[in-house]
Amino acid sequence: MKLLLTFSRRGQKDSGREPVIARVVKETGVLINVEKANIDSTAGEVLIDIPDSDADLVRKHLVDMGVTVRVMENAIVLDEAECIDCGACISICPQEVFSFDDEWRLQVNAARCVLCGRCILACPHSALSQLG
């Protein structure tokens, strides 16, 4: 399961230098795969992937630490009415989320998506969007 973590370091006494993910791994024993991270001195957004069976445990620990957690289901959404199966998203995607089936229709494996947004920008018909 993919979780999008958002946190702010503003107003924290220790400047928010606590290793949030490392602490959750240590306290829960759940291995966390960081798929994308954008962190600066005041805030951060991290996309993680964890086993579905451990989602509630990990989410509770993160929320208790002041992290906003959003479950990312169907991270990328294809509007089939707008898609012309051009393949622009296939060539730009670093995670091989998109492919063609035997009839040259676009297929989406949303579980591979890391929310980079490149496909959305590349789509000439605005057939792709991100959803949480």
C-alpha cells in the first residue's frame, strides 16, 4: 500500500530533525520502501510503500508523530474517453506504469506509480490525473 506522508517542521522544538521513517521502522519492525521524497528545512512530502497487512500499524505510528498520512489508491487515473492510446505516457514514465495490450490499447499498472507527474504533463489529451 502506498502512503503519502506530509509533515511540517515549523514550530518544532528540535527543528524536526527526528528521523520519522527510521523511528517507525524501528518501533514497528515494518520495512518501508521510500519511493519519492521532497524535503526541505521547513516541510516534507514522502511517498512510501508498505505491506497492506501493516498499513494500520504504520499509519497509527506516523499520525502519533504528527505526520499527515494519505492512502494513495489508484495514484494515477486514466480517463478512457479522452485517451487516444498514443503512448506518450509510456515513453516518459520512469516506472513502467504504462504499456500496450495485444490490441494496442493503453494499460495502466497504478501500483508502480511514484507520483512524479511526468505522464500527466506529457499527455496531449489530458487523459491522466492523480488521485489520492
